[in-house]
Amino acid sequence: MDKTCCPQYAIRCRSGDFKMNKSHKKTVKMVHRYINQGLKPGEKTEEAAAAVSANTKNSSKKNSGPENVTKTEGKGGQEKKHLEKCPTPGKGADPSKPPCKKAKLRRLEKKQEKMAQKLQQGDVPEVKQATSKEAATAVPHKVEKGAPNAPKSLEELLAECTVENPVHKLEIKLVQSSPQSSEFKDTFDQSYGVYRRYQMAIHKDSPGNCDKQGFKSFLVDSPLQSMKIPGGLEHGYGSFHQQYWIDGKLIAVGVLDILPNCTSSVYLYYDPDYSFLSLGTYSALRELAFTRSLHPKAPNLEYYYMGYYIHSCPKMKYKGQYNPSFLLCPDTYTWNPIRQCEPKLDASKYSRLESSVEKADDNGRVTLEEVLILHDNQAMPYAIYKAIKPRAGNEAEVRQYAGFVGMKCAKRMLLYRS
């Protein structure tokens, strides 16, 4: 990783604590505006367009010249002209008076004044200062639904898409891709068609590089085993495709792995004709909301994995906007808040992200004799293999393998040796 030009760091977001920024909210509202009203970004309703046109005409009439001339009929039928001069530019703020404050600052001062009054009257209950341990284990504050001035949650904002008589109909379906469910098979040709158009338009792939076999090996076939637990998730665990349909037409597909402790976003492809909807951001928010919805039946399913974060690549750096996000340290394999990692990555593309100097990767300490080997169709620890083949001369290679996968996996997986 320290030798590549673009180091890739695994990134994940704690879904339960996710907070939207302004860009996320803007994207959700833009998509729902298209679904509910049929308006693309930059388009306005007929009423709004008419109002803007009327205001433009009125302002052009008022500002047609430096003077407005009006005629009145005086005595004897003679017309008199009255010149109404436009107001002259001001001289600026009065230096003898204090400067004007911004509205935001005035609101803050009023709020502080009210709090001071309540403290004097004894209306504010005493707040206990939490210890560092209590703060670390505290459950995130949940705003009661309907509370005044409370920011809308991700689920509340996404629910605004459901209105009566929308112009377009949005449907989101989760279909199992490995093993292939009947719903996946029925929609395979449509899904492949969207993938082919996406790869050729967005990534400039040639038609020969977008064949069905390549699509299957890339985004359909999966090493994950499907599993269902009684009383657990209805669809179980494994590999899935989350399909986005508008008016019965498939426009986007998010490839998603559902695991006992997380959901993992593998890939997204969409119809280039709908690129104006910012489907990459919208699908990520939908997948975060989906991850949160699984938590009641799968309490350990907490994190949303977004693949890899490349600090030096703008196309991959956007993943850091989903807070709170964490990056995996390549030396200690510990998760670190991305805001603490950014200064280090600004200084160097490859960096140890763990702040503690003493911290080490305990799983990386190799006990060579315990590494499992597959030899002559038999599983055995390396100590026995070495006794059978003392002149194998592959000790360094086996040690490197165990260092890569970690001892926990090296004692569960089999390394083939002839």
C-alpha cells in the first residue's frame, strides 16, 4: 500500500449516528421534486415561472430610465409634466452609529438573553456533567418527532417522497443475486442493459468489455453464502441488488452485501439519461437508511461500508462526507475518525492513521507452526508439514501469507502447499 500512487483505505460509517449535511438534503429534495412534480434541476412550476416573468417585466418598467414622466391635465385643458426623479444612491452606513448585526447573530443573542433570564428565575434544571467514560458509552440523543425546530431525520426526509398523485412513481426493490432469486432472473436483461449503457457512457468502456459474462463475474457471482436465521432478517444475509424503478423502468442498481455486522456497498450503475438525479449520493443515503432499518432485528448490524477511500482522488474523496466515518489504519488495523486522519493524509498519501505510537497489530504476530496447510489432501499445521517436508524451503512465503491474512484467519484457512 505504501508503494502505490493512490493508497486505498477501507472506510465505513456508523449508520445509527449518521448526520446529513446540506448537500445530502439538497439531493434528496431534488429527487423528490422530480418524482412528485416532474421537475428537473433548474426547472420551475408554471406558476413560479409566471410570477418570475411578471416581476421581471415590472422591474424593467420601473428601471427603464433615470426619470419617470407622468402627465396630468391642469386648468384650461393644458397638460403638465411632472418629473419623478429616481432616488439618488445612499452615502452608506452612518459612522456615528454602531454597525448592523447579522440576523443570525441577533437571534443568538436573543436566545442567550432568554437562557440568562431562565437561569435567574431558576427554571432550568441542573445538568450533570458526564464523565469521559459516560460520554463515550452514551446513546445518541434522539429528537422527539414533532419537536419544534428539530431537524428532520434521514427517514423523515426520505418519506416525503410518498405523496398523493405524484407525477412519477418510484419503487425500490431488493432482489437476491447469489443464488439468483426468481425476481432477479426476471429482471436480468433490464439490469444488464442499464449496466452496459452505464459502463460505455460513464467509464468509456468498449462494447466488447461489457458482455454478459463479464457482468456476471463482476457483479452477480459472489463468494458469500446465503444464510437465514430464524427470527432474524426476512431476506437473510448474502449478496443482493437494490433496484430503483421509475414508472416501471429500471434506472439504477446498487450492488449490496448484507453481513451480520454491516452492509457493504459494492457498486452502483445507473441509466445515464437519469444522471441529473445525482443517483450516487441518493442511493448511498437510501442504503444508509436501509442499514438503519435492519438494526432492530439485527442489533449487531451497525456499520455501512463504502469500499475504499482515496484521499488524493476527488472522485473517491466524497465518501468522507458521510459522517461519522472511520478509516482503517494499514499498520494496526484499527478504525480511526476520518477528521483526525485528514491532516496526516494531506501531508502524505500513505500514513499510519493510528494516533497511539505503542499500538500494534496483535493479529499480525505470526506463529508459524500454527498456520494451517493443505498438503496431499490433508489439513495440518505448518509444524507437521515441515516435519514431512523438511526441505520445502517456503518458510518465508508462509510467514508472509500469515502476515497478510492475520493469525486469526491463518488458523481457519488452508494454504495449499504441494
